[in-house]
Amino acid sequence: MGRGPNGPRPRGLISGEAGIGKTALVQAFLRSAASGARVRWGACDALFTPRPLGPLHDMAGQLGGEWPARLNAGAPPTALFAALLSELQLQPVIVIFEDIHWADEATLDLLKYLARRIVHTSALILLTYRDDEISPRHPLRTLLGDLATVSAVVRLPLLPLSVSAVQRLMSGSAKAETLHQQTGGNPFFITEVIASGENGIPATVRDAVLVRAMRLSLSGQAVLRAAAIIGLRIEPHVLAAVTGAEATAIDECLNMGALIVQGEGFAFRHELARQTILETIPPPQRLALHRMTLDALKASPNLAANVTRLAHHAEGAADHAAILEFAPLAARQAREAKAHRSAVKLFELALRYAEALPPGEHATLLDEFATECDTLDRRPEAIEARRQSLKLWPQANQPLNYGQSLTSFALLMQITGHKAEAEAANRAALEMLEPLAPNAPLLQAYNMEAWLSLASADNERGVAMAEKGLALAQRLEDEEVMPRLLEVAGLCALYLNHERGMQYLEQALALALKLDHTIRIGNLYANLSSIYVDFYQSERAEALFAAGAPFVQERELISVWAFMEGWLAVHKLQRGAWAEAERIAKQAVERGPLSPGRGTALVALGRLRTRRGEPDALPALDEALEILLKQGFRQREGMIRAARAEAAWQTGDHAKVIEEARTGFELALTHQQPWYIGELAFWLWRAGASVTLPEWTARPYALHIAGDWRGAAAEWERLGCPYEQAWALADGDAEAQLTALRLFEKLEAQPAVERLRDRMLAAGQRVPRGPRPATRENPFGLTARQLDILALLAEDLTNAEIAAQLHLSPKTVDHHVSAVLAKLDVPSREAAAKLARERGLLTHKHP
């Protein structure tokens, strides 16, 4: 496990069904191969709600130093992650995370963070999980998917024992085959049955566990039941408090193997055994044991570290007052650790009994619950919770909180397409908060009003609201909110005064970077890059993608990257990198219907399919338009209308071309978007409709429509847009048309190729034959040797291995790999292999 054939393997994924022997394998490894090594161990809980960063809490005592205090103080997750990484870089260490199928979101975030960086340490990480409990939508699937592309990972799926292995365990007993059949070879089932000492085989493993437990004295059984209620980790002082005088029976449980010593406490040898004991405890006794465990944990000096367990036992004890005390605290702790699913469950628990609270406290819980639901895309529940809280706030006589809740509700309504309700709610918030100015909730209301104005295309009002917010922020000396206000001011001003809007946006990015506002920085990278793509300013767009993509990916701002991904696909399409545009767009669409980048990616896919003459262009563009109209931000409708007009042109439906282009043209005039105006006017002109161009129309389109095909082609060449350049050249002389034909062929724009060839033949021109079959099969122009290299890259071979197989020097292979990546226009070996499979480039037989 320490090293693989190509270098270090610092991560091990040990999987299998419950009871297969994952923990036993790790323990055997530590006793033998890793004897004497530094070990840090932590496990995930099977509580009603997992404890945020539970394994890290387990390791705190082992790490020593400031770790217990750091965790109890509620340090930010990113700080804890970085601190742990630094700890792992000090000296060789083995880090074990057990049962990560029960991991909370914060723990999964920690594992994702370490997965990208652990190769730079001397640490070995072992992760165990039950693969039979991982559904397709289980949160762990994302982590496993991320690790699938990491070479320095070894997977150890554990299989059931064979009949011969069972025979060895049973000292050659003839009953081994029967036992194997009845247990499926599960080591836990088998060892429990064997340990029971019974003649014959119990009907179920549950019976085997209970037979073993019943051999304990009554005091020992009481300890076992109490231990099962206390949980995965059993602190001696808690067990003593719950069982009283019966705590002396712990030795009996240890000697029989029902419990084992683990660190400074105890644990069940198998979690399945604990679950079996739990099921046998009568409800009244279970209630009492939960109550006593709750009291014991309340008396613990480390209360803050145990609030999730306290909430769990409060629920088990049906102690409503304790639930209302600890569940909200645990939920907020989970929220700070970004364990949003855990936070939702804990808020739900508290809300079951929240009617006993004063209206203001009840409304606060509802609002917090709604925020977490919104984070998880559980928006119907978020809406209902907001509606309930808005009924309670008037009774609380807290106008500032009421106004803030109205603004939050407005945001939720706007996101879900309920525009009128969003506007009404935020106007009510403004009416409530403005007389109480200055106050912080009013800043949010001004910000929300600016966004609503942007969605309504009332850009002047949007700028006015954002500037009111900026003035109030300066008055309150609240620099923290200014990036968000500058951002919306810029987006609104963009279509009134482009230069002023971009100044606002660039100022917002600079300030967000200064203040280290992670989410705002990500959003600004996304918005700015999309605008520069929209305005064909490719150099600045490239710089923002180059800086923004790693920023948002490293910080796991998934929705922000999804938005950027859609626009990156459009950018690649503009630049003629169609294969890369297709790959990125498909990847963005695969994220699902709620992905922020889906609409833009569908536009890129629709245009690409139109230009290649492929099917399903219109369904993609239909969905893109539906998404945009539902969201209400119509400023970019021109892009979709232009794409739909182009699709109609390819089918020869000139009436549809005019309909789509005219609809978009009128809207683009309102927003003064020169590039949308230019392209929409271009399609109107092509379809034979009259069109009057404003003076600010994008120059390449204006030149082309005016008949200056040379000027238009030169502009498109300067901008690096080969498809549009070819369109302009196609309207030129014979030489220009030959150049256009070559550009279209290189792009594989088959409809344009055929149309232009027909025109040239009709004009009596000599038209060169199309690309040879070999070139069509290999549109990227790869040489035979480069196809050999690509095939071996797809087999995940290293450069050294490729060199050995092809009898080349490693340096020569390095050059070939670089050339392959450049011709395919992809950033990595993995992307090259994926594109090769998608485009059928692996049919070439390498030596």
C-alpha cells in the first residue's frame, strides 16, 4: 500500500459490506507492516445526525497541543484543514478515517481538501466505508468520484471469505460449508457464530450476538445496553454515570470481547453488535438510558464539543426542553462547519417543538432552517419556512429582523421565478427599514432591490438602489458589504454606460480580493469573465478564467464553477476550439437541471450542433430559452435568440429567422448590447429583412452588413473568431471563398462547407476536393505517431512507459505529448483521453 508501480500511493480506500473486516484489516496492518508508526485515528458516527468533523475531534487528543482548544473554539473549517495538513507534513504518519459512509459534509470537505494535497506529505491516509450502503445520490459518491482521477490511490475492496477460509477458522470442521452458505462468507457473521460456542448455526447473526451477550452477568448486560445507547465512543465517566455501581462489570464485557479498549474509552468490537443490542432494549428503558446519558454529557466540561450528541440523546430521551437548548446550537455548529445536511436535520428537530418558544426565537429558527434548505436546493421547504417566519415576526415586535426576513424571502422568490411576490416582499422591507435608517438590514434590502431592478431591466433604478446602498455602507463604515453592492451596480450600469459598469465590477473584484471574500471573489470572477466573453474581449476573459477557475475549484465553490463552465464553453466556441467547447458544455449540462451554467452551456451545445449539422440543436436552445425566461434576467436573451435564428437559417426557414432575430433585436436595443445587436441584425439582413443599425453596433457585423467583407474578416481574425471570419470571407471573391472553405473544413462546419461549395460550383469556380478520408477520421491533424501516443495515454501509461513500449526516448515522448495536447486543445492527459474516446480517435492500432 505504501508504494505502487509508478510511485507513492498515499491514499487507501478500503471498502466492503458491514462486517467484512475493514477495521480488522487496518488493525492488522498497524500491528505488522506499520508497527511503531505514528497513527492518528478517527471515526464517523452513526448518530441521528452525524457530528461535524467527528473524526477530527477523535484525533484532537492524539494530535495534542492546541488541537482540543482549536476545535472547541469553533475555528473555521478551512483553518482546521490547513492546520491538519501542516501537521501531516511534519513527519511520517498514518491517518485513519473509519466508516466514512456516515461522514458529515464537513468531514467529506476535509477529505476532499486532503486528497488534493496529501501527495506532498509523508502521510498515508486509510479510509474505510461500507460500499453496500452508498446509494447513487449518497454524498460520499462525490468524494469517490474525485478520487477516481487521482493516480496515487489504491482501492482495496474486501470480498467475503471462501469456504476454505471458513474451514481454517473452524479447524477443518465439516460444518464450514453450511456456515459459509448461511452467512455468505461475512467474517463478522462467521466469527460471531463461532464465538458463540453453540453447537450448530444460529438462525441469524442477531441471535449469535444476543447469545454471546446473554452469557454476561445481569450487571454486564446492563453495561452493554448502556454502552449501546451512549454510542460509538464510550467515555468511562459517562458509562459510570449511566450505570452507577454496575460500571465494575466493564471488565467482564472486555474479557468476553463484547467491548474493546479504544484510546481512552471503550467501543463495541463491531458496530453491528451495538445495533443488535440497541434493538433489544425496551422503549421505556431506552428512554431512561438516553435521559441518563444526556445528564452525564451535560455535566461534561467539554460541552461545546458534545452539542450534537446532546441533541441526539435529548431526542432519544424525548426531552423537549433539552432539544430546544442543544439542537439549535448543534445546527449552527454544523452550519459553520459547512455540514449543511446535518444542520437541516438538527433545525428540523428543534422546529418540531419550537411552538413553545417566543415568536422571535421561533421565527429565527425558521429563517435559519430556510437558509440551510436553500443551500441544499430544498427550495419548497425553504419557501414554506420563510412564509411561516413572516407570520411570526409581527408578533415579535422586532422590525429590523422582520425586514431582513422579508428581504431573504424576496431573494428566494426571485430565484424560484416568483418575480411579483419577490418585488412585493422587498418593497415591504424597504418601507419598514428606511424609517429606521441607518441599519444593516437596509443594506441587504437596497442590494436586493438593485438585483430585482436588474431582473426587470430597470437598470437606472438598479444603479440608484445600489448607490444608495453604497452610501449607507460608507455611513455605517461597513466595507464588508461593498463588493456585493459594487457588483450589482456594475451589472445594472453595464447596459447604460458600459465603461462605468466595468469600472464598478473591476473595483468590486479588487475590493473583494483585498477583503478575502471568497464567495464574492468567485462570483465576480464568474460575472466578469462572462461579460468579457459577451463583448468578445478574449484576452481579459482568458486572464479571468485562468485566475478564477483554480480559485473557485480549490475552494469548492461548485455552483460558481458551474456558471463559469457554461461561459468557458461559449468562449471556446468563439475561439474555434470546438472539441474543447463540446467537452466543457457537456460536462456542465451533466451537472443537472439546477446547475447555474446549464443554460449557457446549452446555448454552446445548440450552436455547435447547428454548425456541425448534428441533431438536437433546437431542443438544447429551447431549454436554454426556458431557463432564461424563468429566471427573468432577459439582458442576455439576445444571445439565445441569435443562436435560434442561426439554427432556423440552417434549415432554410427565413420567416423563423426573422421572428427570432426581431424579438431579440428589440430587446438588445433596450439594453444597448452592441454584439447582440450586431449578430441579430446580421441574421435579419441575411433573411432579407430591413434593419437600421445604431451607431454603437459591434464593428465586424456593421462592416459585413455594409458590404465590407474584407474589413469584417480582418476584424474577426483580429478577435480570433475563425467561424465568423469564414462567414465574412464567404461573401468575398474567389480567393477569399477558398480561404473560407478551408476554415469551415477545419472546424468541421459541414453545413457551411456544403453551402459554400455549392455556391462556388454554381459560379463556375474550381473547388478543391474535401479532406481525404483519413483526415476526416482524424480531424485534429494528428500524425500516425501522435495517434500511437494518444492511444497509450488513454491506457493511463506514463511517459516513461510509453517511451519503453514505442522504443523512443522519454524526451521525444514529452514532445509528442505536448503536441497532442496542443492539437486537441485540451489542458491535460486525462482530458485528451476523454476527448479521444468521445471522438472515436482510438481505433488507430498502435504497435
